[in-house]
Amino acid sequence: ITETYIVFGGATFLNAHPASLQIVLGQVVGNVHPRGAAYVMLVLEALMRAFPAEGGQLLLQANILRTMLDSCAAFYNEDRGSEPERVVSLYLTIFARALLASPRLMDGNLSSSLVDDASFGPNELIQLYFRLFDYEISSGGFDMTRRKLWVLMSLSLLPPTESLYGGVLVDHISKGLAMYTSVNSEETANNSSSAPYEVGQDDEEETFLAGEENYKALLAKQCAQDVILTTNLHQAVSGALEGLKRCYAP
């Protein structure tokens, strides 16, 4: 229901009900089983796809980004009872959208995120992206969307952008380029395309078809304007490498 409000209501809904949205997400993020987390992602993805900067601030102010970071830290440090890979991959996708719009958004949370005295900072976060890049969270096209988004984020955080992540990304530039090569090959050779996030219905789950046609039309319009589809990956890589050349030229 909340996802539908975001899709149909857009900026009008977001401006009128930010506190309500924060309350709803604050109650469920990190507090539901993996199946529930998949549905929560529908809301988060709708929010961050259409309003990455505003949505990122909304999640930051409600400490929802911090909750997701702590879950990622627990997973990275192999904390007992941590959320599974498929949920952590969804959180990383939300971070990617947020950082693509606001590279410094999570600086304060990353410097203080602790799980059992094990720190989780910019280096660990980027390493987690590398680690889960090939993890399949969907049987549909969203995995293509997610991987391309992760590559675009990593490119955007390289110098000369001022961010906490530039150093580790430069140190592991070969891994970043391997991610780009993988996505580029999948887009071209396999004729794959990006697709919106969706959750498959179980046989026992009820489906509501009222307004479905309008919903799909609005969703398609929003996805067509998504940075993932409007950004040429090859040009993004070329621009990032040119920026690095200027930064490190003698």
C-alpha cells in the first residue's frame, strides 16, 4: 500500500507525509523476516528511485540508514543471527541510490557503526559490495538493474569526488573495472535489460488487481526516467577514468 502511495502520489505524497513514511519504515526495516524484507524493499526502491536525495535524507533522519548499516556490519563480521545475503544485498542497493545522489550522506553513520566492537567503515562497506556483486537476489531483470547501479555508484565516488570511499575504490580499481566489464557484457552480449524490483506472489497470497493498469503505466514512466536507464555506462566509465587521470597526473 505504501509503495502505491509513493508511485501514485509522487512528490505531493512525500511532501505531505514524510513523518508517516518514516514511522512505517522505522517499524519494519530490520524487524521482519526475509520475505517481509522483500516487500519492504518495494517501498524503499519506489522512494529512492524517484527521490534519491530527498529519500536518502528521510531515511537518514529516521535512523533507518543506520539500522541497515548495522545489519550490513553484522553480516560482514559474521555476527550470529545476522540477516541473510539477499536482505543485505537489498540494503546495499538502497545505499547505492543514496550515495549516487549524495556522496557524503552516510559519513557520520559509517564512522560510528559498531557491532561487537568490530568497526564497519567505508573500506568494509565497499568490500561488501565487491563480495555480494554476483549474488542473485531475483530471478528477473532486477539483478541487472542492481549490478549496474552498484557500478554507477562506485564510479561516482572515485576522485575527484570528495568522499570517504575514494581511497579504497582506487586501491581496488581492478575489481571495479571487472564489475563494469561484467555488467557491460550482460547488457550487450546477452541482450539483458534493467527491470524494476518486484516480489513474486506465493500461491496462498491474495492479489488485488484494481488500478493495476494505471500502476504499471506510472511505474514504467518512473523507471524510464531512472538514472540506471538514462546513464550510458561506457560514458560513465570513460568520465571516471578521465577524472582519475587528472587527479593523479604528474
